[in-house]
Amino acid sequence: MTLQVADTLEVRRWLLGFGIDAEVIAPTSLREALHRQAAELSRMLAAPRKPPARMGARHRRAAASG
């Protein structure tokens, strides 16, 4: 498929939605941008995460009153 776009942001998001079932052949800049995003995602998911803090009663009331 060949596309002509002013910016690749939406195309990158669309392509990432296909996961490993899509491969960008050209341009090299788009291929490299997707590679950087995939590497960053891998680093982010590899790091252990702290569980979210539980909201206290006072914070629940404040959130509910809006």
C-alpha cells in the first residue's frame, strides 16, 4: 500500500494496531519511528509497576461531590 500524508502520526497509530501482522518496508524514517515506539513500549511494560493507591473515604466524598 502506498500512502501520501502530511504527518505520519495517525498512520503510525494505525499500523501499531496491527501489531506483528504489519511490516513497514519504506520509508526508512517511518520504519525507524515505529521501531523506537515499540522499544519504548517494551521498556515501559518490562518495568514493575506499583499498584494504584486506594482512595480514602474523604477523597471518595470529594470526588463524588464533583
